[in-house]
Amino acid sequence: MSPGQPESTDVVGGTAAAAAAAQGLDARIAVRRGEFVLDVGLRVERGETVAVLGRSGAGKSTLLRALAGLLPIDEGRISLAGEVLDDPAERVFVPCERRPVGVVFQDYLLFPHLRARENVAFGLRARLGLRGKAARAQADTWLARFGVGELADRRPGALSGGQGQRVALARALATQPRLLLLDEPLAALDTTTRGEVRAFLRGVLPDLSAPVLIVTHDPVDAEVLADRTIALNAGRLVDLAGT
Amino acid sequence: MTSPGGTSLPWALPSRRQGPRGAARAVRRETRRRVPWALWVPAAVAVLFLLLPLVGLLIRTPWSGLPRLITEKSVRQALLLSLRTATEATALSLVFGIPLAWLLARTRFPGRTLLRALVTLPLVLPPVVGGVALLLALGRRGVLGERLDDWFGITLPFTSTGVVVAQTFVAMPFLVVSVEGALNSADRRYEDAAATLGADPWTTFRRVTVPLVAPAVAAGAALCWARALGEFGATITFAGNFPGSTQTMPLSVYLALESDPDAAIALSLVLLAVCVAVLVTLRANWLPGARRLGGARRLPRAGATRDIPADGDPR
């Protein structure tokens, strides 16, 4: 039960650029929602962390939802590690639950009725097909890796913002995603915790083999956490001179 | 019946606290300062009106003869039948009602509003009418009942199963309405989160959606059970009044009132005690959990980022 790559090993293009992108994310995304149009192309290599900077309403969450598979795109194509996830022209759409994409949501969305351990084990069961004890043991390992092993028995309501962030990251990474999406990872935190979590993320993110996409409105977070920053304005990417 | 933003039902559990505790307390103190007499007088009348009959029941209870009256075989029979059928009706309502509530709350299809109105009709329909309708549909000569009888030899009217059918018909809408309201106001992004973790829609429903509305399911089930326990009109119309098989507590109370008023009072007292016991158990077992869930569901904001929250995990 490994993260599936069902229909497509044959879709990788012949060019060298496509071969390079085959390890990471290669997406051109067009989504229309009434008046609003999101139209972006982006590429994130394996091991690279890219920040998408934009004000609210710029289309950041639409982009994130499209990549996660929570929203089908209208035009374009999303491919990840050589696998096409969404291509309306080819009638390909891999639903969210079968995409090897991990998401850390802005306010974490840890299931309030489950303890931290069970929150992490949830994805291990659903995505990797682990069972009972094995899932729980591996969940504990992930929590320990992020320094929150002793909080495994707490429910999310009894975790601080920084602790919740770590549990949420453990939960997302435990499913062994090939792309990690972080939605405003620091917005829900107060200033003290912010610095601590920022340092923690800066230590963790470079070690991931998967490409990482951070969506944020804060240029400082983008600067500190990402290798590269792209800016999104009114649904389109804008040039950031000098970044 | 439900407003889009949340539950408008008087029995709906509060799904989240209004704000920090201090603020809530301040507001409460202020309202206590000056309650207009135009409000508290009618409220007091309402309380008297609601409590007086119960007091009357307690005053007139033949306490000395009580042990004999409530240990009679016919009473035990009726009580056990009532408890069994009400529990079965609640189980059926849970099995079929929760998916129906989910369908009404989570999907969009033409005629959904009409369907919701129709399935909640038994809430306002006189139960006797419900009983007549059940006879016409499931009776021995009924639209479906005739087939059931011919093809499978299944007869529903005037059987214990008929009692369960009548009670389910009348009580299930309570559960559906309660759960649907909770589903409408639940944060659907948890379901998105479950999907990103690889959970298919069925797993998400079982392990995220239903647990998140568990307090509403419990409240709905309690109402459903209480309604089924007290069901009279549809039961007597569809299932009849046979001691041992279809004579439930409410029916035997009504009959006893004509022959033996003391027995009727005693039976009523037993029903009252059962209902109070269930309410107390629910409060003790469910509502604290409901409150904790509701509290935890709030977004972690700047002010909430302390290491040991005041209302931390009670463990």
C-alpha cells in the first residue's frame, strides 16, 4: 500500500527540462471562480522550498486547494514526480485522498476528538494502510522526531500553538508525501511562539526530500524559510526583482 | 426548520462557547441586574405551569401501595416492552437517520428542500394520522404490506415489530433534524484535512464527521428515544393494544386510568423516573465531552497559545 502512482509513468515528456522536473512539482494552473481568475505556472524541484507570497484574496488558498486536489483546475496541468495529478484536457483528476500531497493547514485542523498520537496515526492508517499498534508506534516516532513525543496523549485543545504546529507537521509528513504544502504556517501564532516555530521549520524543511511550497502573506517568513520566493497578485505571478 | 448557519432548535446543544469565560460571566451579571417584570412574571407562570402537574403526580402517588403496583407482571411486561421497542426504534433511527441527515446537509440535489420537509413531516403530523398512514402503507392490505405478507409472510401491524415501526416513524425525524443542524454548522475543513491524509469519503464520514457531531447525535438519540418511549397515537393505531406484545407503557397508563387510577399514577411515576434517569445519565456522560469538543474546535488564536490551557485535558 504505497502512495499510488496508478495511471502514469508514460506521461513524462521527452525534454531534459521535463526530466529534471520529474522529481518535483510542475504545474500550470488556471481556475476561474466567478470574476476571479487564478492563472499561474510554477515549478518546485525536489528538496527545494518555495514561498508563494501574496495578500489575502490574491489566490493563495485557491492555488493550495488546487494542488492538494480539493479543487479541480479548469485548465492546465499538475504533475508531481512524473505523475499527472490533474489535467482537464486529458480528463485526468486524481482525487485528494489519492494524491501524495501533505498539507499543514493554517490553523492545523488537528481533529479535536483525537489525541495527538491518533491524529498522526490517522494518515498512517488511511494513506499507508498501517494497522493498530504499528500505526500508533510509528506515530509516536514521528511526534518524537519533532520534539512533541511526550504530548502524544494530549488532545489538540490542550496543545499550545507551537505544539499544534509540530503535531500537524508530523501528521502531514507521516504519510510520506511527495509534496508538502504549508498554509500560512506562522499566522496563527503570537510573536514569541512565532520565532520559535520559524526556527524549528527552518531546521526541518531543508531535510525533506519532497518539494515544499509555503503560502504566506509575510515577506519575512518567506525570506527566512524559503530558498526562493514568488509573489502572487490578483491571481497572477509577479516578478520579484532581486529576490 | 434549520437555519443555514446553525441549529435553530431549542434542544440543540451549544456547539461552542461564546467567548472567553470572563466575558460571558460579565454579560450574565449584567442581565441579572435588571430583569423586566414583563419577562420574569410570564416566565415564572411558565415554570409553575410546567412543574405543577409533576408535583400533582408526586402528591397523589399512592406511595404505600407502590411496590405492589409496579412489581405486577403486567407492569413489568409493559415497561420491558417499552424499553425494548424504544431502544430498537432509536437504533433504527441512528442507522438510517444519520446517513439521511448527512445527505440533506452535505449534498445538493434538486428537490432537497422538499425532501427535507417531507421527512420531517412526522414532527408535526398528529401521531394518529401517522398510524393510519402506516396501516395504509404497511398494513395487511397496505400498498407495501400486502406484498410483504404475500411474498415473505411478514406481518407488521399488531405485532411488537409494528410497535418499533410506529415509534421509528414518529421519532426518527428528531434525530435527523438534530444531526443535520450540527452537520450544517460543523467545520467542513476537517473533512478536507482528512482527505489530504488519504481518507476516502466513507472513512472520513466514520472517523471525522460523525465523531465531530457526536454531541448532537447523542442529544438527537436521547430525544428520539424519549419520543419513542412516550409514543401513543401511532402505536395504538398501527400496532394495537395487546398486553405483552404491543401494549407499551403509555397505552397501559391510559387504560389503567379507567380501571385503576392508582395503577395509572404508579405507571406514570415509573415512566417519569425512567426519563429523569436517562436525562441525568446523558448530562453526566455526554455534555462535558460535548463542551470539551466545542472548546477545542475553536481556532488556536494568539491568545490561546499558552502551554497549559486553563481547561486542559482533564486526564
